[in-house]
Amino acid sequence: MDLQMPNMDGLTAAQVIMAECNGAAPQIVAVSANVYESDKAACSAAGMVDFIEKPISLALLKSSLERCSKRGAW
């Protein structure tokens, strides 16, 4: 999920999704050019399970998807 979106930022969107999932939370991966540790920590606090830096490379995307698949249920 992109962190900078119109109408609702990615952090807020992730929090809303997690609140509505009632324990069956999806695996949300953050996508952002903001790569400070504080940005990554905010994503984690919002329930995101991984972080991909922009510009996105195929290798980073593949690695993230592999980590998600190892975590179990989608």
C-alpha cells in the first residue's frame, strides 16, 4: 500500500482495514520513498508486515511476496 494517497493516506487506510478484519488481518506491504526508520516503525504500528522502498524493483517485490507467503494465510 502506498503511504501517500489522495483522500486517505496509507497508514490510515491500513489501520481501518485492520480494525475491520476482526483478527483475520491481511498482509499489507508498505510502499514508499520515505525510508527513515520512523516511517518503517509507523507502518509496522499500523499493522503493515513489510516495507518496500520506491522505486520498486522486481527483486524487492519478489522478496516481499516470498516473506508474506511464508507467514501463512493471506
